[in-house]
Amino acid sequence: MATETVAKPRTSLRVGVQKFGTFLSGMIMPNMGAFIAWGIITAFFIPAGFTPNEELAKLVGPMITYLLPLLIGFTGGRMVHGVRGGVVGAAATMGVIVGTDIPMFIGAMIMGPLTAWIMKKLDKVWEGRVKPGFEMLIDNFSAGIVAAVLAIFGMLVIGPVVKTFSDGASAVVEFLVNNGLLPFTSIFIEPAKVLFLNNAVNHGILTPLGTEQALANGKSILFLLEANPGPGVGILLAYMFFGKGLAKASAPGAALIQFVGGIHEIYFPFVLMKPIIILAAIGGGMTGIFTLVLTGAGLRSPAAPGSIIAVFAATASDSYFGVALSVLLAATVSFLIASVILKASKTPVGDTEEDSLAAATSQMESLKGKKSSVSSTLGGAAGAGVGTAVLAGPVRNIVFACDAGMGSSAMGASVLRNKIKAAGFPDVKVTNSAIANLSDTYDIVVTHQDLTERAKPVTSSAAHFSVDNFMNSPRYDEIVELVRESNTEGTAGGTADAGAPAGAGAGAAGAGAAAGAASHGAHAADAPVDAEPAAAAPPSDILVHDSVILNGRATTRDAAIDEAGRLLLARGAVDEGYIDAMHEREESVSTYMGSFLAIPHGTNAAKDHIMKSAVSVIRYPDGIDWNGKQVKFVVGVAGVNNEHLHILSSIAKVFTNKAQVAQLEAATSVDEVLELFGKVNA
């Protein structure tokens, strides 16, 4: 059988910057509560605060000098090498703290991960070579020695280098402010936001520099360069008034999430639908920054997320007017520019809103490199498969779920497994299951779009993908890209460390599958579609010569289901009740798979109507209308335990290959069909 050759994926500069920015963000964001705590104490108790208190103000200096950098160093180290990496990273961070007289956030971002990485490499050197009884001695002293050496290195080398860089960056910011050039940073910041490339600048440079300015001056304009919610809400307001259809309907909810919730990515699909609207974001951003420069306004601490509530909570006591005016004018200018663009569009936005907004949402998630936690609110985008959870680590387990877990989900799982293996991630487990047997143990859940809402409540921590075509859905390529981004070596908890947990999970799932198969019969929960060589071979009569018809008589969908079901009945595989269940399944969710294929089968409740596993294949050369889709091949399925999954895997491989589908269409004998399915009964 022909195999598909997949080119080795290329890593773009954008992806590299994105990963770097995500890593920096991963060190800052978990500690944002500590930043806000420092900001609140500063706002109230310093001499220029709301309620000056000399005693309580003593907290300000130690928090920003020691607490915040140590938290960053610990978090960065933990991301690389767990708690052990966090401990040595925090200890080494003390070196850069003591070696300089400025808040050492950038130094912490360097020393934490660097020290943890060195510790991780050294642990690998003597892994498995330490004699029993000496493990704790070696572990503790090696960590202490590494931390001590790196702390000295940080104090003597890294600290002075970072201080020089920080002084230079501060001089650049001061130059931009003094010469009225700071607003022009929006030309880079606003597009970078939409492309998810801003984290490296925002969390790597702006937050540390802004914190230094806030410590010296009580506030900093840098905290609001990226966090200003004005430009985004202006764009969404323009869609509310001048968009059409789904884009217009989705804009009010998106505006509320963006402006009050502070999740700016909710407006990115509206920009990606019509990229020229980025001019509105740039214009609004420049206006907001220019207003801050004129009024001398700023924030005391970072505003995260970029909510109007967080912005005002972090605003300096003398800056409320300037900050409010900055947000208002940014939103106004952004609204006016976006409105002109929308009204002047030759093709009004909204003619194909569901498709365009869903496509833009998918593009946004692709740029982000993981599922979005909020894009499911964009109306029809949910139907396009937007996620309900953000992946926190590498992808280890993917499940296809359908009502019975034995037909469409098995086919889809086989197709996706082949794609993921071809992409170079054979350790990612791709299984199939009935929705009733799902548990919240999966990283990704794939369902037919009509079943997604049933799957979400029991798999709330997973990223969900909704499809309407199990054979060749474009969502599969997005899942493969998500696996590639999440499991690439070098990310936290990457594939190098995933083997043991994944294996353990697979073992548990396998045990559950066996138990479920023994008791339920109709399906195998979490049963692998591609059975391993060690597994028992399927019975030789699952697909027989008499169950293949090259010229079906049916002319309608329901008649074709009856014809496929009658073949199963004639084999003694099912009783009459199973055919009724096949129709019931079709009424709830279509079994159309794509590539001219439908695989009608019973519901989960129809398991008692199956006596043995069997598959029937009927070809309709002229095609049948299947809920608006053309179907030329109908495969009836009745499965007990895992027995039928081997044949479904072979069928899936055939129908993902256009040349082999053409061979099926041209076949003149049943033997040709059986041979094309790869002698599945061997």
C-alpha cells in the first residue's frame, strides 16, 4: 500500500520568537499576583501614596529587590527542571540581586532557567550510576555546588552585564519620550499582539524597565504601551455598528470580554478577517501613547490582564485623568479608522461571516500555537472547532469520541494517528471512545460538531476540536501543528519526559478498555484503532466476499442504511433491532466521513443487538445524497470489543488516499476491493 511522504516541518522565525516570548511570559505571568501586591502596597503606603505609612512602606523595597526576582528565578528554573530546578534557579538569582543596585528581573529570567538547565544536564550525567544509599547525598550536594557557583557567576558577570543593558534600554526609552517618538512603537506593538509575538518585548523588557521607572518615579508609561484596551475595543465597536451577520452579532460579547475581562486575543480574529484593520489598532495605540506622554500619566505596576479594571487599579494617584483619556481617545480613533475601512469595503464583511470568522479564529489559534480559552464565544466559531481549554503541557493523549465509539470515531482516530506518526510523534496516543465512557484525562478531544457540547462537560480540561468530516477535516492539520508546537523538544515537559506518564496513562486506559469491552460489547472505550502486532488477530470473517456489493440498489440515504444493515443481518452478526438503531444514530449525528464515504452503525445503546463483529461494503457508482453530501461507498459496521477496528483502520487508510479511492471506483470485482483493503482478514 502506498505511503504518504511528509516533508520535514520547518521552524519559522515567527515560531521561534513566539516560543521565546511564551517562555518569558511563563516566568512573569504566574507571579503577576505578587507584582500587583507590590503595586497595591506602593500605591497606599509610600509618602506620595493614598494613605502614607512609613512603617508599612518598608515592604516596598525588599519586595521589589528580593521577592519578585526570586519568584521569577524560581519559576523559570521550575519550568526547565521541576522544583529542583526552581530551587537552584532561585539560589543563583541571589547573585545578580546582590551584584547590582536595580531590580534584577532580567537577570532572574537569565539565571533561573540557565542554572536549572545546567543542573538538568549534570543530573543526566550520573543518572543510574549512583550507588544505593548515596542518592540524597549526591543530589543535595550537587544542587548546592551548582547553585553556589552560578550565584557567584551571576554576581560577578551576569549582574553587571544586565545592568549595562538595562541602563542602555532606559536611555533609549528616555530618548523616545523626549523626542516624541514613543507613540511610534505602536507600529510594532499592535501587529505583534495579533501575531502573538509581543511577549518577548512586553514581559522581557517593558515590564522590568517599567518596574524600575515606577520604583524611581512612582509610575511608568511603559506598563500601558501594550495593555491599553482602547484600540481593541474600538475595533469591536466598529464591527458592532458596521459589520454584518455573525461578525456583528459576535462583536458585543467580544467587546465585553476584551474591555472588562482583559483578554485581548478575542479581537484578533476580527483583525485577521480583514488585515487592513490593523491600521485602526496602530492608530488607536499611537493616540493612546501620545495622550499618556502629553499628560505625564502612568501606572504604578503592570496591568494584567489588560482589563480596564486592572488598568485603573494600577493607575498612579495623579494619572487617572490621563489614563482615562488615553483609553477613551485610543478607542475613539481605532473606532473611526475601523468604521471607515468597513464601510469602504467592496465586499462587505459579513457575506460569509461564519466561514470567515471561523477561519480567522482558526488562524489566530494557529498563530498562538495552542487553543484559545475564549474564542468559542465568537458565535459560529465554536462549530468550527475552537478550543475550550489552553494546553498546559505536551500532548500525550488524543481521543475521538462519538455516540457509540465504534464507527466514525475509530475511522477518524486512524486517520489522525497516521498524520501524527508521519509528523514524527509516534508516542502520542490517539484512541477512540464512546462519549459515555469519556473521562477528564485527555489533552485533546475530537468530536463531530453536533456532539461537542455533550463531550465538553466531562472533558473540561481538554482542548476540543469539532469536525464535520472525519476522513479529511482541515482540523487534523491544526491538531498536528498543535502537537508539534507543544511537544517540540525544549518546551516545558516536552516529549523527552513524556514517556513514562503517557505510558502509565495508556496502561490505565487499556485496562479500562478491556473492562469496558468485556461488559459492554458494542465498543471498546479508548480502544486503539491500529492494533499492535502483539494483539490478537481479528476473526477471519469480519469482512467476507458476500458482504461486498459493487452496485448497490438504494437511491436514498435511508435505503442505503437498510441495505448495509441487511447484509449484516444476513451474516448473523446483528438482529433487526440493530438496523433500527442505525437509523436512530443517523438522525442524531451524520455518519458521513468525507471522501464519498459513510459508515452507518448503531447507537451506544444498541450493543445488545450485536452478536458478532461484521462489516459490509456497498458501492453506489452514481452516488447517493447523504444530507447534502455525495456518498458512493457505504460501510455498515457492527463491532464487538476491538475486533472490527483493524478493518476500519485499513478502510480509513484507503479513503485518505485519492488514488486508492479512484481504484475503488474503478474496481470490477469484489476481490479487487478486498485486496485494496490490504487483506485485512489475514
